[in-house]
Amino acid sequence: MARAVTTRRKLATTALAWGIGLLIFFPIFWTILTSFKTEAQAINNPPLFWGFDFTLENYTVVQERSNYMRFLWNSVIIAGGSTVLGILVAVPAAWSMAFVPSRRTKDILLWMLSTKMLPAVGVLYPISLLFVQFGLLDTRVGLILVLMLINLPIMVWMLYTYFKEIPGEILEAARMDGAGLKEEILFVLTPMAIPGIASTVLLSIILAWNEAFWTLNLTAARAAPLTAFIASYSSPEGLFYAKLSAASTMAIAPILILGWFSQKQLVRGLTFGAVK
Amino acid sequence: MRLGKPLVASTALALITASAATAQTLTIATVNNGDMIRMQGYSSQFTEQTGINVEWVTLEENVLRQRVTTDITTNGGQFDIMTIGMYETPIWGANGWLVPLDGLSDAYDVDDILPAMRDGLSHDGTLFAAPFYGESSMVMYRTDLMSAAGLEMPNAPTWGDIRNAAEAMHDPANDVYGVCLRGKPGWGEGGAFITVTANSFGARWFDMDWNAQFDQPEWEEALSFFVDLMNSYGPPGYATNGFNENLSLFQQGRCGMWIDATVAASFVTNPAESSVAESVGFALAPDNGLGRRSNWLWAWALAIPAGTQQADAALQFIEWATSKEYIEMVAANEGWANVPPGARTSLYETPEYLEVPFAQMTLDSINAADPTNPTVEPVPYVGIQFVAIPEFAGIATEVSQEFSAVYAGQQSVQQALANAQALTNDAMEAAGYR
């Protein structure tokens, strides 16, 4: 009897999990499906799940009209660059907060997070003026800096909670064995924290890849990443849903594939601590 | 010494490649509308003719406005040419943000630009943007459904005619709705439509002392009429329908009528996109017997921001893109129905173009719009579906949100008008008009 209940419950949770998963995935699936339709079929009512003329025309048109590789390359550089720079700052910051906390550590952590509570548009003008002043408009360096600063609070928080779960005794033991600060961070802490660092890196890449306020407002032709590529297919007067879908599919494909291959690290990093 | 010659040669070569690499490039900000996409395709011909390269930054309309405004006000200098509309041009021109277009050549024939467009894109008589294409609004209706209902659409209908036609064609059981109109919040979406509707009912945004007029009976009459019309004969969920949503509904044959931008005529009559291409008729936007029709005036125009270093090359491009020759080139390659409409008088004197079914009605609609005299009662502002002051976009977006809440059944007409009255007067007071 007890066994039957468990099975039933298991079935129910599995079905629920699949249901939620499919619900979340559906918009992406629909975008991909629409990208293979003609514009007329894209707006067909009732919506077409099958039985439409499968066409690659939208991809051809998008390829002809936009330099996809340039947008892609900009996205890779900006997401990668801001993540590397962010990790270089976030690891030492999180280390000091986790292992040598001061009276103000909690306040600093909260203060860092509070910067995320301001809508981005609130600082559009100050940031734009700084960018004009330093000649950073429409440069990848400028975007790397801004996105690094935007994601830094989250990176530090993630690493901090991660490091907190590493017993201080292990580091103490290393110190007693004669390890210096550099050795302690590089050879003792880092290997133990690899899963946490990996998931932080992945999250930072995803956040930077999808960031669509600063990447649209601070770029023009040269440094524009894939977010600008998608935006260029939205139209105030005209229906180009199929082409917009094709552009979106091309923009999300790389990050979707990266996420697919690294989902184990990502899930682990987001749900578990370092030492369990 | 032996290295001398190769060194000189390679330096020369490097200099040549360097200068080739820094050949002049114009950066143009634009939106993704059909006519602009076509222009991008042809811009390689401009490069061939002049040696000037062109880089396109295509953005979503609202992002474009925000992006371009930030760039101008911070002197970012990212763009050499910007695509802007009739709302921004006079305001930005007055602020000194745009380069006056007074260096246009004789061959360009600036007097050929439709007078309504030229007036709307000027400030104090100086032209600040050249229209790439222009539009008004008109009624597009299903000729097959109208004749099935035994009705005929007058060339210049009243709102009463529209209501009767909507009632006759309304057939929700077969997924056909009498009339599709914009209800989506946003000053350029539903806000524009309800403003022109109100104009034809004798309402206005402000009196001569900049007092909001939403507490006047004309506004209540206009808004109540619209809500009742749409609740009775409109598609479900019309509170979120804008241009593109209604275009999609009409093309699928789900609207008896659609009153919107004249530029839509070429989409709904294109058999490749529209299932009703063969049975679309056109009429002037309706009035209410008060001498003002509910049609707007708009242009997508090219302007040169004051921060550019390449004003001369930019002017060259604008001349090319908005010239008579450009229109002829598009006509020769893609047919007259696909040329950018509503910008030049000569286009409407071309016999081939007048054979296009919607050409004459587009011209009549544009000519029926008078931005300097948009309402029954006098107003202190210029603009038909907008008020050409910088504060308007923000205020009208909020007001249109109040109205959309009525369309969605969340508040009453009276409540929305009271809120609109209060918020508009507050904003105008804060801005120093009152």
C-alpha cells in the first residue's frame, strides 16, 4: 500500500516537473518552429504546429541582411571578457568576506546587492556621459566594464555563499602547513570551490549574453552584440515575425548549447553548497 | 641602406591600405519597416556612386527614440543620420539638435515635397528632416463583406457609417469582427488613435491656456463612443492591439474594417501576405459632421544630428534616399506599389502610380490632414495625433494607459478621464505651462 502511494506520488511529481519544463520551454520551441514558416504562416490562425511548408528562407534573408558573425563575435568577447574580469575581482572579494569578515561585511554585502535594486535607466545619463568623456561609446571594452560591474554583486554573493560552506579549518590546516595567501587561495580554496566558480562563471556568461539594456544603449554599429541583432528585426509597421524568430533562434543557439552541455554544473552550483 | 627601398615601399603600402580602411563611413540609425529594409538593400548603389560606405543600426522604434535622444543630449556623436518622425523633428530642430537641411541641391527639388510633410518637418520655416515616406490614416474595409451585407462604404464616411458597417459585418461565430482599432497603450499606438478620434468629436488636449480638456463633454462622448463600438463589434482583447496586431488580424480576414496608417494599404493588398488582398476598399477616415476628420499625419524622415563630423556626406545620402530618382529606381525594380509613398508631389502626378488602388486615397488623406489646425476649437499647439511639445510623449503614454484600462474593462470612462485630467494638469504645471 505504502509502495503504491509512493509510486503514484512519484508519477505525479514527474508529470508536474515535465509539465513545468515544457511550459518554460514552449516559447523557445515556438520561436524555433516559427523561424521555419513563411510570414503568412507565422501569423496563421489557428497557429500551425505542423503541416506548414518548411522553409529556410528566413535564415537566408537574415544572413543576407545582417553580418551575424560580427554580432556573434561581439557577444562572445563581451560576455567572456566581463566574466573573466568579474571572476578576477569577485574571488578575492568573496574570499575576504567569507574567511576574514569584519563588522561591516554584512552591510557591504547588502549594499552591493542594493545597487541591483535601481532600474538601469536611472543611471543611463551618468553612464552615457562617462562613456562619451572616456571615448568608450560603441566599444567592446566599455561594455565589458559595464557588464562586469552589473554582474559583480551577484558573482560575489554566489561565491560568498559558496566559500562560507568550506570549513575554515581546512584553510587553517593549509596555513599551518606553511601555505601563503597565494597558495591558500590558488591550491586549497580554488580546487574545492571549482563547482561554485564554474556555476558563477556560467551564470555570469548567461547574464551578460542576454543583457539588453546597456548593450542596446551604448552601442551603434561596431560593438553591437546579438541583442542588437535581434532588436533590428522588430518592426513598428510591418509583420516580420518569421524573420524575427529566425534572428532570435540564431542569437540564442550558442548560449542554449552552452547551457545544455553545462547544465550539470549549473544546477549543482545553483542548488548545492560546496561541501555536502 | 639596402632595407631603405622596401621600407619606403611597405610604408607607402601601409599608408594606402590605412587610408582605404578609413574611407568615409556613415552610420545611420533606422527602424525595421519594409521601405527602410528596401533602402538598405539599395544603399550599395549609393556607395558605388559616391565611395561613401554606409553602416546601419536598426532598432526597435522605442529603443531608437531613447537611443537617439540620449546620443543627441550627451553629444555622443554615434550617428550621422537618424530616422525620426514628425513629433521629434520640430522640437529637436528648435533645440538646435539637428543640422538644418538648407544645403539641398536644386536638382533635389525641395518644393516637390508634399506641403503637409514639409510643414510638419520644419521649425520656423527651416526644414530639419527630409521625408522618406509619409502617411495619414484611412479606412480599409472588406468589399466582399460589405456587398454581402448590402452596404456601400461612402468615400468620406461618418462615425455613424462606420458603426453601421461594423454592426452589419460583425460575425464573431465565424471569427469575423466588425472593426479592428488600436487599443494598445503608448502615445504612438492607441494614444494616437484615440486622439484623432477625439479631434473629430470636437475634443482637444488643451485649451489656449494649456489647461487639460479631459473634463469636457466632447472627450466623454468620443471615448464612450469608441469603447462602445469596440466592445460591441471589436475583436476580443483589443486593449492590447496595436498596428501590427491589427494588421495580422486584417490579413487573416478577421476584420470587416480597419482604420489605420495608409502605409498598411500596400501590405493588405499584397497577395503574398494577405488572404484578403483581392477584396480591400479604401475610404477617408471618418468624421462626426464637425468639419474635422479623424486622420493623422506622420512621416518617417531622415535628419542629421548636430554632433556629426560628416554633415556633408550625410546630406548627400539624404538627397539620394529621398530623391525622385530613388523612387523611380524602386518602381523600375519592384513595381510602383512598392515605392515609398506620401513624400513627393510628383509621385502623385505619375500616371502609373495613380493606377495603384490606394494611391489617390492616400494622397487625399494626407491632404485632408492639417497639423496647424487639428481640432474644432482653437489650440495652442501643432500636431494632429500628438502635441508637439517635449512633455507630450510621457504624458500621453500615461493617459493612453488609463484609456487602455477602460478597454480592458478595469475602470469606467469617467474614472479614466478624471485620472487623465489630473495627471495631465499636474505634469503641465510641473513643466511650467500653467
